[in-house]
Amino acid sequence: MSTMQLPEQVKRFIRESLAEDIGSSDITSELTVSPTASCTAEIVAKEDFVLAGMPFVLMVFSLLDQNIVVDSLVADGSTLKKGGIIAVVSGNARSVLAGERLALNLLQRLSAVATITARFVKALDGLPVRITDTRKTTPGMRYMEKYAVRAGGGFNHRTGLYDGILIKDNHIKVSGSISNAVAACKKASHLMKIEVEVTNQDEVKEAVNAGADVIMLDNMSPEDMRKAVSLIKGSGRNILVEASGNVTIANVRGIAATGVDLVSSGAITHSAGSVDISMNIKIKA
């Protein structure tokens, strides 16, 4: 993915993040580094992880100084070992130093998302089940974090409220029933699939009968999931089944083995943390 392909909202986020960090000027660099000094720096992995985020690193330095060259040595989605060199950054020393922190912050966060996603994917090895993300993302970073999920081998759920119909418990309470909510959606939209969140077998039956295209089994026990899957698959309709709620590395394979098609996890974004990456100046001229 080139920087030209990034949506304007991402470019705006990076611009604002640079402005937040630099403010009126980088005082330390102005006092200690000649305005004509150039340097070469290596971005280095300080632990093992799956890489994600290089298009955004490129954008950071491009917005600061279009003469900076970022030579990516490893593709996003690759597994890095401690000590591995991710990229080499060359150009004006002040510009390189000004972009260092934001570039690393993004790369550390997004690589962590890709890494935990890859662990979930590996836990499902051999099963025909997809790991998907949720909307439990960092404000302003949803596009980037969902990109990182894909880099880790996972799949994206809906991007936001605007591109997918997902009838959750509160929608059901307000509309009066699953049947009412699904009927309202079918009346207004004939192109989008309709997903319904359910928590028990009675709700499963109602969602099937109402004509749901996807049924999300929320916080059900594995035994209840198996019963629900049997009921849904036995309906004769091509309904996708998603499992969600308190999904962990320890229990994800057991959940997937119940026969669901998708397992969604908020943990792959909201609990990812950061990996350890540094940038080391190698040459100063």
C-alpha cells in the first residue's frame, strides 16, 4: 500500500499527531543539530513480532520532508526476530528526529495488533473458521488497526456503523423484538446482509425465522453454541454463524470447534499493547 492510497482521515490523523508532538518546533534538535546535517537510521526490532504499519511510517516522514527516503526491508505481515532491521531512513537529520517518535509509536502499536491476531489465527490452524475484529478500536486509528488485523492474517468485520447492519441487544429492546428489528431493516435495505446478536436458543430461533443473514452468538457456552449451530444449519438457509464475547487465545479453538463460521474478538485490538522497536542513527554527516 502506497501513501497515495491512504484515506484522507489517516493523513489528517498523522498530520495532527505530528503537530501535537512538534508544536512550534523541536527545540532540542534545533539547539544540537545543524539544519544541513543528514543521517541514516535503522528501525530495529527489539523482540519477535509480526510487522504492520509501514505505509503509515512512510506517510509520517513524507509529511515532514519529502526528501527523506525510507527503504523498507521487510514486508508487513512478515515475522521479525529480535535484532532484525525493519527499514533504513535517510535524509535531513532534524526531519528524521522529528518523525522518529510518531513513526515508532504507530509501528509498535500496529505490529502488536498484527502479532496478537496472528496468534489467534495460529490457534485455529486446520479449522475452517475466520478470526475477525470488532469496532473496539483506538479512536482515530480504526483504519490503521484494521489494516494491522489483516496483516496478521485476520479479517475485518464492519468498518463502522455505516457499512453493516448489526442488530444488537439495545436495538432489540428499543424496537420491541428481533422480528420487528429485522423486518424494519429488510423493508429499508435490500442490499446489505442483516446480522443479529443473540444470547439464547429462543433468540436464535426468532432470528432464523425473521430471516437474519448472519447470527452472532454472544457470550454463549460452547455447549449452547453447538446447539445453536445445529439449529441454524438445520434451518436449510445459508446463514453465517459468528461467535463473540470473552474470546481468548486459551478458549478460541474450543469456540471455533462448535461449528461457527466466524469468531470475532475485541481483544486483538483493544488489548494488543505495543511491541518494542527502536530507531538507531548509524551515520551522521
